Amino acid sequence: MLLPWKVALATALCGLCAPIAEAQAPTGSIVTFEMENSTFYNYDCPFADVGTNPNKLDHPLKVVGIYSGLGIGDIVSVNGNPAKGAAYELFSAAFVGSPNPAPGHPIVDGARAAIAPWDLDFLSADGTQIGTIHIDGFVGGNRPPDAPQVISGSNWIVTAGSGAFFGVRGYLQISNTTPERVTSACEDPSLRRVFAGDLGKRHGTLYLVPLSQPQIVTAPNGPAIVHANDFSLVTASKPAAAGEILSVFATGLGPTRPGVDPGQPFPASPLQDVNSPVEVTVNGKSAEVLAAVGYPGAVGGYQVNFRIPSDAPKGNATIQLKAAWIAGPSANVPIQ
């Protein structure tokens, strides 16, 4: 639902988008995700036999020497909301290293257990591609000394992203809710979800610092949040009301559908829907998002229509935008 816009006001507000985006450096966001059916395929058989056995081949993981394998899991939710996607963990070299190793294990300073890059492929619940995140690093050992406290171990570093996560940096943490299933690479991987059962439920935590993040545009008289019925600014003299539909102008909401080339203005037809999930919270409570589009004629400027919750209390309300689960700085508007 995209309500009609007032061209002069909206264009003026969106004209502020670029300097506002440059003025505020992105801050980090915590993003959590749940996986199911996570299975580790140990490269323990001849190459010609990989993926050919239709039988269930559960067996203990080889933990002596140096080995390799591939883990695959299904992403089923992000920040508690349904989602789709896949998580790929490549054990390019797995081992149990220490300064005083047992026979058959590498001698190393520190206590790492594998070189294991990850690739996370995030989709909306309807299957829309959102973006990917690439992570490099080690399994085991201490967390990086500069990582936030939510990262408790290992050393997985977010190094790159695509789509909504273009240019992202940060850290990854993985824990098991149920043990990851371990099998031979000879097993047919098309049966992964059939064989997993209750195994392979894992919890992931990402600390992400994006290249850009959602920013509510600042107008001369306050945040660019307007009454949708007449596009007048929400101000102390003209406050919002509980249950009212408002429009907010923003930057940093990422790619759109069908899409425009970088640096090009959004067209009026077809309207460009924001590709990623967009959330609006009012005083920390989710608000109904009615539309989120690239504003026609703007380069990197967006319009989001949302409804103030009907039970929102009177007084100053805190409005915050999220795109692809990454939060931006908040703004305050009065509610009467």
C-alpha cells in the first residue's frame, strides 16, 4: 500500500538523503538465526563414491590428524521471524591443535580446531533472495579480543557480503541446540533432511557492521516523518495519533525489486519495492508496515508507510527502522 505523495515536500526531504547517510557512521547490530538439519559430510571415501550411497551412514567423526569435510544446514528463522536459506561450513583443514598435542595431532600455539569458512545464504520466508554473507576463520579457541561479549568463542570473521549485506563486516558465533549430524561424504546428500531427524539444530549469532544502515532522514524541523493523509510533518503542534498511518523517508534500505543500477534514481513505474524485510518499531513494539519502496526520482531515498500501534501511549515515541534485520538509529515523534 503506497499512499499518494506530495512531490514538492517529498522531493525536498529525499534531497537530504545523501548528506544524512554520510554524516552518521553505521553501528553494529546483533542478528540471530536458527538452523535445522545441519549435517557434516566427512570426506572419508573415494571421490568416485561421493554422494552415491542411499543408505544412512552415521558414524563417529575422525579426530586424528588432519581431515576435511562440508557442513550444510537449513536456515529457518532470523531474529525469531520465519526465514529460509542455507548455511555452508567448509572444513578445508580440520584438526585438534595445541602446544602439547596428543600423538597424531598438530602442534601449534593457541588452541584452534579447524580452518572453516562459512557462507550464509539468506532468503525471505517466501523464497526471495536477500543476500549472502561470507565468513573466514577458525573453529575453537578464544574469541577475538575486540569482539562484543555475545561472541563467546572461536574466531569467525565476517569479511564480505552481497545484496542487503554488501560491504558488511563483523563476527559469527555458532552453538548447537542438538548435536550436528555427522556422516560420510559417500551418503546421498539429497536425503539430508530425511536422515537428520532431531539432530542438527544450531543457533547462530552475527555481530554485523554494515557499509550502510537504515537512516531516517532529518528535515529542518525534525525527522522526516509525515502524516500520510496530507504529508505534513509530525511535530509538537501537529502530533501523530495512535492507529494513524505515517510515512517516513529514509536511506540505507538496500536493493529493490525489480531493481535499478547503482547510482540511478528510482523510477515511478514500476515502483521499486525494497527487496529485504523492512521492520518499523514504535517504542520497541513492532508496527504494521504497509509499504517500503524506493522513492521515485530519488537516488538512495526510500518511503516507508507504517501504522502506529493502536495502543501506543501518548508522549514522545521512539521510531526505529530495520532492513534485512539490521537496525538504524532511532528518531522521536510526539503522539497525542
